[in-house]
Amino acid sequence: MNAARRAMEQLQTWPDLTGAPASCGTGLALQVDQCEIVHFHDDRSADLHLTVLAIRHLAAELERSTAIRVLSSSPWVTVRLDCATDADVLLSLTSVALQAHSARSGTGSSPQPPCNLHRVTIRKGQGG
């Protein structure tokens, strides 16, 4: 079983997450309270709606990871899923994303920002 499928199957068991088609039109999204948290576009990567605040807070750690791509001004990060450790990183960061979205839930509704699909290229064997 590849890392993306492993992560997706585990996340689908989390009680707060519900599966739905990704709003970008490609792949599966997992959402909480109508807010998309994770997009699985293919079997090599996932986009995670981490929030700008959480990305700022974790910036040093995210930049050190060879599995994570951060785009400036995007509240999403792309996680390359090459191995079980990468899937574990995605699971941990999804927990952070859920906490970040829970903290924002009382701040009013805003449109879902676009994910990183077609803005990040993941190549097989790509290093950090």
C-alpha cells in the first residue's frame, strides 16, 4: 500500500473528517464543518489546508522537511508522500490543521482558498 492511500484510509477513520469531492475538481477532499482540510490529488502528494497562522508558527520546521512544499501567501502546504514517514507527517499536520480551523471557527465564514494543485510540482525521487 502506498503512503498516500495509507494516510487517506487512516484519515477517513477520524470522526471529525468527512470525505467529499475536492472543490478544485481533482481527487478526494476530507473536510470538517464544510471546510476542506486535505486534498488527495494523486498517489504521490496531498495538499493540506494548514492556515497561514499555523504555517507561520511552524515555518522553521516546515522548511526543514524534504516532504513539504510551502508557497508564500497560500494557507495550504503540499506534502510529498513517498514513504510511511511522510504519511505520518501528514497525519500529524492534519491534527494541527484541525486545531487551527477549530480556533478560527468563531471568526466568521470566508470563501475556501484554492489549494496548491498545479502550483507545486512533485517529481518522483525529488529531493529537498
